[in-house]
Amino acid sequence: MTVIAAPPPRLRDNIDFRRVLLAGVISKLGTQVSYLAVPLVAVTALSAGPGQVGLLGVAGTVAWLIVGLPAGAWVDRMRRRRVMIVTDLLRAVLYASIPVAWWLDALTLPQLYLAVFLAGVATVFFDVASQSLLPSVVGRESLTAANSMLVGTDAVLSVGGRSGAGGLVALIGAPAAVLVDAVGYIWSALFVARVETPDAAPARTERPSLLREVKAGIAFVAKNPVLRPIAISGTLNNVTASIVLTMLPIFFVAELGLPAWTLGVFLAVGGAGAGLGAALASRLVGRLGRRRTLTLVPLVCMPFLLFVPTLDGGWWLGVVAVAWFVNSAKYGVDNVVGVSYRQEVTPDALLGRMNATMRFLFTGALAVGAGLAGLIGEFASVPTAMWVGAIGATVSWLPVLAIPRATR
């Protein structure tokens, strides 16, 4: 007798997906505040220069270069939901230590570097486990729609989080604003704990060595005709875009003398653009297919990034903000289409290692970009660093042209 599986429930009726979504909403809202507040801690409270801000960016992302690859193999050996809960709580403690040290008049750059680095290690494991858990929560048939909602929500939150971050920093100070992030991680852990989808223990079978499993994940990405171009393009883009993003706080506050809230509003405009891109992603894939979406959207949107190094005060800031909005729409589309594409072409047994390999490349690239930003900004100038990043990011999408034309 053949049993026909029931169709997957609509996402809005999937209670576990709603819990995962809500956990992400709460966590990411705090994260968007710290995205702006932590660099401003270094700039305003600790008088950090371009090189020190660049080092802070490295500290927050270098964990992917250190443990990114083995993390995928480790996550495939553990209960994914448990990993998410533990790492959420760890990040809450680490970020809470920043305002505590500030209130005690004991905050230093070394402590800030250490807290951000350890939180980055926790983020490695959380992100790998989160992406690997999603297919079991929503089913592979609903991955594109689920990722569209997750990325779209993330972008919407960046509007409220980033635009409010500048005002929050001005009101209570940058170190205290980071406390918002810490509280967000606690609530995220509580909602992840309520997910009822079975968090099955890994099968107790004879496993190859950890190194062999890591190599299997790398080989899968390197040989797959879809994953390989996406990996190369994403890595190049993150290196170059990270240069621009790392220098923005220095450029706004130190170079142009603008108040912190203007940077929050500027980043919020980008969040709105990313939200629009995420909302349109499914329609674009339906009309163009995945490959053409991943090539045509950056062709149209990425050149607008070249406006950003021309930033200045006055009315021109509004013009550049519009260009930033258009450019950011590309990232909303990419995140939905690219993530869903990667999950759909990867067997469940390799999801953790594939995600870890991709995040190792993508987030490790952010660390490289942050380091380059600090070096260029310190030894040349901040505007020079932004031009290098903008030009590089504008052409970083070209490797996706290598995706086979037969791929839809």
C-alpha cells in the first residue's frame, strides 16, 4: 500500500516556523542595534581610529575562518535546536558584558575585541544550525517561501533597528545600546526552545574523521556547478562590500562630522531596499528563473554602489541614499534566491557542512574586507578605501555567469 504524504501546511499555519521566525525577529532586532552601536562604541566612547575599527570588524567575523568549516561537521553530529539555544544564551552574556563594563568605567578596546570575537564564534554555530534546521521545520517544498519571509523580515527589521539605533545611542550611549542586543538573544533562545519539530539526535553510526567530513563539504561545494559560482561571487562581494561598510561609521562621524542618527537612517534606507528585493524575489524567479535573476538583478543594481564614496553632507546625502536603496535591493534578492538554491541542491546529510563551507567563505570574507578597510583607511584615506570597495563590489557578481544555462 502506498501512503501519499499530506501537502506541507501553509507557512502562516506552521506553528514551529512562526516560532523560528519570531525568534529571529527578536534576535535580529537587537543585532541591528549592535550592528551600529558596537563600532560607535569604539569611535565615540573609546576614540578608535580607522585601523582599530577595522580590527573590530575582523574580530567579529574572523571566527568563521577559524572554526567555520569544522562547525558544519560538528553541527551535523549534534542536535541543531540545542546548539541554537546554547549559542543564543552565550551571546547574550557576552554582549551584556559591554554595558556592564561601561557602567563600571572599565570598558577597554581589548575587552570589546574579545567579546565581539567570542560572540562571533557562537554566531558560527548558531547560523549553521539555524540554516540546517529550517528544511526539517518547513519541508523542502516551502524553502523558497520560508527564506523569502526570513530575509524580508530581516530587512524590515533593519529599517526600524538601524534607524532607531542612532537615536538610542544618542539617548543612552553606545555601550548601553548593545544591551538591547543581549536581551534579544535571551528571547530568541526562549522561542527556539518552544519549537516542537523533533530535534532528532544524529544517527549513532560509524563516522569518518572530522577532517574527512570537512573535506567532503568543501568538495561538494567546489564540484557542484551551481554552488561553486555562487560561492566565488559571494566571497568576492563580501570582501569588497565589507570595506565600504567598515568605513561608514568613520566616514559619517569622523570625516563628515554628522550625528550618529544619520548613519542609522542611511543604513535603514538600505534595509528598506533589501526588504523590497526580498519581497520581489519569488516573482522574479517565477518570471526569469533562478540563473537569470542572479545575473540580471546585480547587473542593474550594483553600479549604484559607486555613488556611496561620493557621500557629502546636504542634499547630496539624499541622492546617495536613493542609490544605496537600489543597490541594497540586490542583496535582498540574492539572500532569498541564493540560500534557497543552496538548500535545494544539497542532500540533508550534507546541509551542515555545505552551510558551514559557504558561511566560512562569506563571513570569512567579511573579516578580510574589514582588515583591508582598516589598512587602506589608515595608510591611504577613508574615501580611498570606500572607492576600492565600491568598484570591487560592482563587478563581484560576474562569476555567477558560470552557472549552467540549462539551470533554471
